[in-house]
Amino acid sequence: MAKLNINGNDVELEFDPNTPLLWVIREQAGLTGTKYGCGIAQCGACTVHIDGNPIRSCVYPASAVQASQKITTIEGLSETGDHPVQQAWVELDVPQCGFCQSGMIMAAAALLANNAAPDDAAIDQNITNICRCGTFQRVRAGIHRAAELSKEA
């Protein structure tokens, strides 16, 4: 048994120490918003935050998370879906198929937490998630809109 803080809740879960955090989140914690995409930390569909930092959970061992660290999944980003990134995604109809979008949203939220007004170069450098549908222009527009919404709040 290990104690993890997921979305503000302390939970005790049993898992093999080598199990990637993604599978502990999905299977033991029952939070299926975080997606499996590639399994090699390339696509970013599995992006979650640990203490606000985006990580690719498909290769991050769950046992590497300290009890004092806070894991945030897409379900914990906002209880009501009113996070500026989520609002911008809906407003601009950013996703096409949507499969990669929970990871994309988590990566965008982390970027905006560290850079309130990123330019296109900063977005391109920091958002390395892969969208197989190719909605990168809409993702970039969504991040700019989310930055605007954050200023308005």
C-alpha cells in the first residue's frame, strides 16, 4: 500500500512499485480521463501534473511519487470545467477527435501557470504533445485565448 494525493484527496492504493503512474491513476484510482497513447512518453496523452509540473505518466513509476507530492489529473484541473484552458477549448472547438486533449489541456495549463502570456515560440517549445488529427493551430489559438480568459478572471 502507498499513499498518494490525487486531485487533493489522500488515497491508499496497492500497486507494484514498477507500475507506471498512468495505470495506477486509471486502474487503481478509477480516473480514466488520463489516456494511454504511446507508452513511451512521446505523445503526451498521459500528461498529468505532479506539484504543478507536467509529466508523462505512462513511463513515470508510481513508486517515484512521494506522499507529500500532489498529483493532478484532468478530473482535478477544475471540478466544474471552468479552468481557462477548458473554457478556451470549448469556445474555439479545439479538438477534432479529442483523444489526446486531456493531456494537451494539462500541458497547456502547466505552461500558462509558468508563463501567463506565451508567444507562439514558447507554445511550440513547451507543448510537445502529439495530436494525430493535426489541430496544432487550434491548440495554439486555444492557449492564447486561455491566457486572455485568465487575465479577465
